[in-house]
Amino acid sequence: MKEVAVVILNWNGKALLERYLPGVVKHSAPHPVYVVDNDSTDDSEHYVREKFPTVGWIQTGENLGYAGGYNEGLKSINEPYAILLNSDVRTTPGWINPILDHFEDHPSCAALQPKILWDRDPEKFEYAGASGGFMDALGYPFCRGRVLHHLESDIGQYNQPRKVFWATGACLAVRTEVFKELGGLDPMLFAHMEEIDLCWRMQRAGYEVWVQPESTVYHLGGATLQMDSPKKTFLNFRNNLSILVKNLPHASAMALVFVRLILDGIAGIKFVLEGKPKHTFAILKAHFAFYGRFSRIQRARAKTAKHPFKKLSELTGTYPGSMVWQVYAKGKTKFSEFF
């Protein structure tokens, strides 16, 4: 049996390691578990080394964010598969087996996620990935089981494995060789949407991205940034624009950025009306940050030019219309209403 490395990124997360690491170690055996530490200042390292001496400890030396931290950590990983696992994920017995079997049965699959349920309310899908990630025609991501902030209850309606556009960074299984071949996660993004960018580049390179719901994990969510954090709003809006420019044909990207300028402005007005001016400011800040790093984004785009830039309609896991319009104008809040 080929081995998979379970790789957990940590930054001052001793409390989360105490809560979740015992189960991860127990449920992942005999596969190795590693903790990649982003220069924590708490005593996470002492806890792990004392309580779990078999768990590998990889020190980055500085806080490189989600993307940079995993890129640095996976340099030391030689297993053919790696599961990038958030430190706030509760695993279940046998959770790795369906993932390994799927990779073995689907040689073109480069990334894969299990079904993600919410550890705070285990009957519901979790915001970060649910049962697989999709993208609408305007570049807005949503999930099979989560549309915007609407979470569905899991009644087995999305238990079939299927190809998707992106797999969640909360529990992202990858072929290690492909991950490294494509340059890993983009550290320019720091955190949020870097897994979508990676999965997008994987599709452009001819690989497939899947969800395998026969494996189930439970994600606490919001352990690094709360869902209603202005910082999260800033990163999501900035990074979403960035990955559109990085991966779409130039004309399509510029047209979509213009449309998004208008739509993001409407989102900003909505936040003001909801009494959340900090989020409006975060959107403005995100746009200025995006324009300010445009040349840097173009350089990142050039590095991937050997793989064709494709329109969203040419990729798997895309919705041909506007998900946002369907939600607010037609009241659709369930994934099954879109496909």
C-alpha cells in the first residue's frame, strides 16, 4: 500500500492540537503525521514532542501563511500522496482509505477532498468545502452543500464522488509530485483561495480534481480568521481577483475584472446597509491592493503559461450563470437547484 503523509500546518495552535491531534494520529495509522510550524511562540512544539514523539516536526522559521507554510513543509515530504489538513479538523476511523483508493483508481486525479461536515453542528456541511467546490461564470466560488452563507444539512444528497472545480484547503489531498511540479500553492496569496488557484492550475495542466464523500471529516472552521472578519473579507476579495487574472485568457480576465469592480461595489454598499462598514473598507482596500500588485500577478501568471489559459466554461465544475443572481433574485440556496 502506498503511503500518504498527513501534514498539519500550525501557528500558535496548541489548543487545537490538544483537541484534534490525538484523533488524527489514531485514525491515520499506519501513515505518518507531520506538523509544519509557522514559527509559533507558544509551546506547541513541546506539547507535540512530549505527547506524540512519532509525529514529525517541521519548522519553517517564520510565519509564511497557509501557502508558504505548506510549500516549505512539503519540501521534506517524500510520500507519494500528502493530505494538507487544517489543525481544527476531526478525522474519523478509516478516513484515509477511500482517499488512497480513489487516487489509485483515478490516475489523472491530482487533488481530492473528503466530505466536510461542520464540527460545531455535525448534521450540516461546513462552509470551507462541504462536498466539493465549484465556480460560477463570474468567478464566485460555492460548494456542493454550501451556497454563499447558506449551509445545507447532510442527508446523503451529495454522497456520490464527482469531479469538481476545486477541493478545500481544510483537507486537501494531493499527489505530492504534481503539487511540486506545478510550484505548489502561491505564497503571494498568503491565505484564502490559494487552494482554488492550485486546483485551477491542475485542471489547466490536464489533471482532475475530485470529491470523495466516502471519506468524511469534521471541520471546526474560523480557527484562524472568523467568517465575519474584515481581514477575511479583504483576503477573499483581493485573492479572488488575483486568481482570475492568473488563470483566465487575458481578454476574459480583463472583462471579468471590470464586471467585478461593479459587483464588488454593490457588495460594499450592502455591507454599509447591514451596518458593517469595516467590510466595505476591506473591499476597497482589496481592490487597491489588487491593482497595486498587478505586475506581480502578471509575473505569476507568466510562470504558468506553458499550460493553456482556458475560459471557465471549458473547465470542469463550473456553473454557466451567476450564482449570486440566482441566490438574491430567485431565492436559490441549495446546490441541487443549480445543477
